[in-house]
Amino acid sequence: MKKYTYSESRDTRSGFGAGLLEAGRQDEHVVALCADLIGSLKMNDFIKEFPERFFQIGIAEANMMGIAAGLTIGNRIPFTGTFANFATGRVYDQIRQSIAYSNKNVKIAASHAGLTLGEDGATHQILEDIGLMKMLPGMTVINPCDYNQTKAATIAAAKYFGPVYLRFGRPVVPVFTPEDQEFEIGKAVMLNEGNDVTIIATGHLVWEAIQAGELLAQLGVDAEIINIHTIKPLDDSAILKSVRKTGCVVTAEEHNRLGGLGDSVAQLLVKNMPVPQEYIAVDDRFGQSGTPAQLMEKYGLNAANIVSAVEKVISRKVDQSAQVL
């Protein structure tokens, strides 16, 4: 198992703030809109350097999406900023009709996604946003894993033409990807090559997958670990190549089991290479209040549960082989 280390932990939303500032420096057409959550979205530095390119919309998320769509007509590249729950569920109609339907070049930046929003509870912990966004034709869906990757993803999103949903979170997590990484939309990142099982993870679960890989190595299991930062378009070839070698897969995400990364992988495999699959995800439930660590433990989104899922899926692979014989 390849060894990954880190010297600091930072929140991915701060990676967005840094990426937005750099994107603004690289392209004068980049503008930012916010629904009264400047501090939470880490937009302060962008506002300080480019005050004329920032629009405070207030608590009016639907209006923000409409304004952002309009700004693209003037060749602007708008980034809208609010919590993931408000950036998707509250304004789905506006995104569908004003942005996705006409392929507007809007970047929907969504912070505080998933369970790790923590104590704010189920009303704010949206676990359906990836599903909502990936169902929209033409929408690109990105869910980076740490500060550096979120910064790189934000810069890449600014250069990409078309609607993008960029998902990130509130808690501090290990920073383990390279600072100078090249972020390619739709291209998976191979973290560890292995032969026994494929672990496909996204967002905060990528680090947990790495920790699981180390535990599995101690058990004699050689895990292949893939970081899927872009859920749509999915890197089909990377997944199929890996699963062709390992014969089974575990997907890991901080999202509802229905409609997320695991569903996308399952759809790919059932059409091309049916193999045993296990899901690490929230099992069709709402969240609740608690610390991020408590909630990840309660809902089984951690390294220990990935290890258990791997053991289960490998046993299914063995059973399947025996039945074929």
C-alpha cells in the first residue's frame, strides 16, 4: 500500500476560496455572487481584491441563480456561493430552467455538503445533491477530496465552458494531494494499484479509503484505490480497467446511497461488467445533529466500515466464482 502523509488539515471550502481568488486573477470575466454567506464560502479575499466583481444577493438563492444566468450573457463567468442544501434543493427549478436547459456557463459552488455540516442537523445536511445535479443534462458534477484539490478544481471549473456543480465541505480534513496538481475534469486519480478489490471514493471519503487501504494491507488484502473527483462525467475507462482486474468494487461517498457515486458506478458496471459491489453511503436516511466525527461513525462512513465492506464484497466474489465453476 502506497503511503500517504499530511502535515496539515484544512477545510475544503477554504480551498474553494483560494481557487476563486486565483481564478479571478487569471480571468477578468470571473465574478462571484453570494447569498449572505461570505464568510462561510471563504469569499473574503476575492471581494477584497475584486470588489467590483462581487454581488451580494442576500438570502434570495433563486434570484441569485437567475442573476448568474443573466451575467453569462455578458460573457461573465459567475460563481454562485451558498450552502449545498440551498444551492440545489431550494433552487432546483431555477437551475434546471435558467442554467442547465440553456447550457449557461454558471458555476454553482456549494459548501457545507453532507453529514459533516454537523450540529446544524438534517434540515441543512443535504444528502441528495449529487443525484439532483447529475440528473440535469449537461451538468458537470465535481466533489474534490481536500484543500489542494478543491482549489485546483475551482480554477479548472472557471476555464471549463458549461454549468458546473462544485461540492465541498465545512470540516477540516487532511491535505494530502499535491499543491501543484493538474486537475482534469472527468479524469480519475489512481491512488494505489492493487489486485484484490477496487475502492472508488469521492470527497471526504477518499482519505478514509486510504486509511482503509492501510488496514487491508495488514490483513493481506491488496486494494486498488481510485479518487473520483468528477462524478459526472464519470471516468468509465479507469473504473472498467480496474474492475476487470479486481473483480469486485466498493464505492464510498458522503451522500445518500440512492443517486450518488455508487449508483453511477453500478449503472456503468451492469451494462459492461457486472461484478459484486458494496456501498459505503447513507442508507436512504436523513441526517441528525452531532459532531462530524460522531455522524460519520454513526452512519458508517469511515475506514473501518470500508474494510468491512471489502471483506464482504471479496467473499461475494469468491462465492460467485464457485457458482460459475
